[in-house]
Amino acid sequence: MSQSLHRAGFRAFRVGRFSRLWRPQTACWGLALLVIAAGVLLYGLMQGSLPVPASAIGRAIFFPEGLSHEQLYVVRDIRLPRLLMALLCGGMLGMAGAAMQSITRNGLADPGLLGVKEGSSVAVLALILLFPAAGVALRPVVGMAGGLLAALVVLLLARDFSRPRFILTGIGVSWTFAAGIGVFMTTADVRDVQTALVWMAGSLHAATWPLLLVAACWALPAAAILFLTARASDVALLGNQAAVGLGVHLPWLMRLRFIAPVLLTAACVSSAGSIGFVGLIAPHMARFLLRGGQVTLLSGSALLGALLVLVADSIGRLAFAPLQIPAGIVISLIGGPFFLLLLWQRRDRL
């Protein structure tokens, strides 16, 4: 047994009575991705309409004395919350996609393909247009209600997580809610429509510290649910009979791992609009690079999703300056062909 684990790349890590298996290759990939994300974050803080030298970034965050008011404002109040929001939204969408693909046992599953994103968008859009004085703290609550409603409709119509019909039903529900968004766009005031269009495209330009705090407060409990149920989810992948025999309460596990991705997606949509395909791409990249169980998959998907959104936002913000392209559009240019490739690979199973 130990020789088989050793050949598979696992090593034992022991500290006193604590013992755990780990894969050095996975740890190296994770560390490399963290370094890349930190480098992109630093580059994003430095570049823009007002270039800021790297030596001033640390001072702007920790020792603001001696910097000009303009540099301090640009780094701390504009760029830093925007880049952190990109990391947070990408991480939330990556984890949501990994959980959806695990619970449905379908590599095509993604909150954006199951109507969750559109349901959240309709609810948040209605709040913005009909109740403009409502605070940002209400957006995740309303978005979660809309996303959960869409997910429940898909579940009731498909009646099963694991069949391809679940994905196809989700696409149909997504189109239905997209039609609802179109109704809002054609009946609202032109100024409200312009604001809503930028938000729906997945733009992070309006990120602020209060909005970042609200999104983090909703994301943390949902992420905790996924990680706390990760081991039970690994067991559930062995099959329903084996999972029940090993003591897993499948109905509660399914409910928790169904609600948590909806909450993560709603928090992201409420904060940054509709950013598609991250939940589809990041888990596949995580499986290819990192491998391992649910804990590794969730961690890797969150890290890769955060990196995807961060890079997309940096490209949209800097490549066409002074114009800014929303991160959602940049990711869609990559995600569309990626989704078609996955459909082609699974053409005999749909």
C-alpha cells in the first residue's frame, strides 16, 4: 500500500501524532500559482493612468507618510479594492464550479450554465432599478434568493443532478431569465440601462472596500461549508450505496453542497456582475495541474479562478487604455471556445 502511494507521488507528513499524506508536485504547483498571482497583483497596482513605482506600493499600504495624496488615493482606494475583488470573485466562482461539477458528476456543470447567474442578475437588477436607495448589503441577499430560485426550478424540471438533462434544463432556464433581463433593459430609464449594462458585463471598476467586505462576509461561510463537507463528498463519489454504508448522510450533503455554490455565485454577481465561464474552466485546470481530492480541487479551483479573473481584469484595464473592457467580456472570449471543446469531447454522452 505504501509503495503504491509512493509511486502515485504521495509522501507522508508527520508532526507528533498528526500525520497526513501530501503530494510535493501539487504543493509546488500551488506555490507557483500563488507567486504568479502575487506578481500580477503587484503589476496591476503599479500600472495604470498614473504609474506607481514598486517601492511606493508597500509604503502606500503600510506606511502612507511621504507619498502624495494622488498616489495614495489611486493605490489604496481605487486599484487595491478592485484587484482584491477580482481575486475574491474568481475564487468564489472557481469553488462554485468545482462543487457543482462534483455534485452533478458532470464536467460541464457551472453556475452560469444552470441559471444561477442569470437568476441572481435579475434579482439584483430589479433591486438596483426599482429600489435605487437600497444599500449594497442587501444585494447578496436578493441575489442569493434569485439564484436559489433559478437553481430550484432547474432541479424540479430535471429531477436529477447526474444526468445531462440537468445541464440542458439549466441552459433553458438561463435563457428564460435572460429574457427577463431584456425586459428590464427595454423598459428602464436610459441612464439606468447604461449603468446596468456595464455591471452585467462583469466590470470591477465600481469595487469599493464596503462592497468587498460584504462579498467576503457572504463568501466565507459558503467556502467553509464546502471545505467541511469535502471529505464526505470524496466518499460520495464512490457511489450512493458505498457512501451510505460509510456513514455519509447524502440528503444533507447534497443540500449543503447545492446551496453553497449558489451563495458564492450570488455574492459574486451582486458585487461584480455576471462573470461567466470561470466556474467551468478553473476546475478542469485544477484537475489537470493539481489532481487530488475535494480539498485540493476546491483550493486549486479557487486559486486558478482568482488568477483568471485577475489577469482578465488587468488585460481589460490596461491593454486598451484609456478604454476599459470588463473582465467578463475578456473571460468570455476564452470560455466560449473552451465550452465548445468540452461539448465536442462529450458529444457521444449527451
